[in-house]
Amino acid sequence: MNTTNLTTFVTVMQIGSISGAAEKLFITQPAVSKRIKNLEDEFKITLFDTVGRGIVPTQAANEMLPHAKRWLDDYENFKINLQHSKKTISGKLVIGTSHHIGLHHLAPVLKHFIQSYPAVQLEVHFVDSEEAHKAVLDGDLSLAFLTLPPVYDKRLTYHTLWSDPLYFMTGTLSPLAQKTNVTLEQLARYPAILPSANTFTSQITLAEFAKHNLKPYATMSTNPLESIRMLVSVGLGWSVLPQTMISQDLERIDMADNIELQRYLGVVINPKLTPSNSVTALLNLLTPIDLNHEVVL
């Protein structure tokens, strides 16, 4: 319904004339008549009868008046509430995070957010980075904290938050723990425990081997890095792990040329989705790091 037409109708009813309503609304009399005609056409009724030089409201007009006033009041209140909600940070916020980021990086951020915005109902989904990436692209998650992919999707916006280098690690009792200047070619002969090939972390590792036309000898595959760390610690193979995962029962492999893999952790959002106040507030708590490979900051 056109609020302009309805406002004009209420004004005519209150003043009692087309000319008076036109003067009050700062428009011409034909414009007033046209708006009234629009309402009559919409509801298929007659609102005013012409008697002499004046107009007389019909029964339909008298019945419509209280409803019109109430509708306009509700509309104004709705606009006021919408403006207020634009400044209010509340409601439900659903985010995703990889297990690694959730356990080792995200707690201080979320604690600060919850303390700052207690009216927000925060719901955190722990999912693999690749699954979270797709969920943001599909609009199922407002945003996600994940291992950033080796190749960015141009449909999404990425913010790098943490540099997370990966180290070649093995168990303390493994023969690799005693070797020095280990080459990738030598390493490829030993059993490896890596995440699934479709994971971003595994893609980084495999790409480094592929540069030298090599492929690691992967005997087992599991995605959670905590599980990989345990399997490596008992001597079932080597793997690549971030600094936060290194413990006393692991030994860093002495790699030739000091080979070190680099991955980045951050947040991804879908620019096609209008961010809620809570999403904007959470993003404002983050401190992106400046990197040459960054697409959007």
C-alpha cells in the first residue's frame, strides 16, 4: 500500500476539502485528487461524493479512516524501530570455525565479543575449514574462521588474522629425529600422516612436494590436527604441524635448506550478504595483518 496516498486521504478527511489538503501537503489539488483516485481504484470503492463545490465522505471513507490512521501510526513506529535496530547489536549470530582455530586462537576474541555485546546470541559451529568455506559461500554461515585456501575465491572476502607456519615433525623415537639435512626426496620415502588431500593444509604440503616432482608416502589420513599430532608422537609417521601443536613428545625434522611451509588463518565473509550489526561488531574486534598476498583487507 502506498503510504503517500493513505496520508493524503487522512489529511482530506481531517480538513474536509481537497484544496485545504493540497495547501497543507504543499501539492496541487489535481495531485490530491489523483492520490484519492488511486486509493479508490485499489479498493474498488468511492471515498468522496461531490456535492456542489465541496465533498462529502462516503460510508466507506468513514470506515477506512480509523484503520488508515492506525496503519500509518504502525508504519511510523516500524520505521523508528528499524532505525533503532540499526544501532542495536543483538540477535542471533551463527559463525563457523575450524577446530584448530577454535582451540588455539579464537577464545580471546569470542570472550571479548560476548562481554562487549551480551545481547547477541552467539552460535559457534566447529567444522573443517573447507566445509566452513563452502557454508559461507552458500550463505549458511555469517562468517567463518578457517585456514585460508591456497587460491582465493573471487566471490568471497578474506581477512588474514594469524600467520601459522607449518613444521615437519616426527616422534622423538623416530629415525627421522636423529637425521640432519633431510631432503624432501628422502622424506618422501618415510611414512607420512597427512590430512585429506582436499584440505587446505594438505594442499600446501602436497604443492611443496610437487615443485620437486615428488609425492609423500602417506600411510594414513585424518583431518583433525590433534589426531595427527598423537599419531606422529607414537611413531607412526611424520607430518606437518603448526607451532601451537608442538609438544615434548615431538621432534622437529632437520630439513635441508631449512624448508618451512606457510599457511595463514583468518576470517572469510560473503560480500553479497548484508552484514548484521553483530557481524560488523565482531569484525571490528579483529586485527587483520598486512600481507602481500592479501586480496581484501
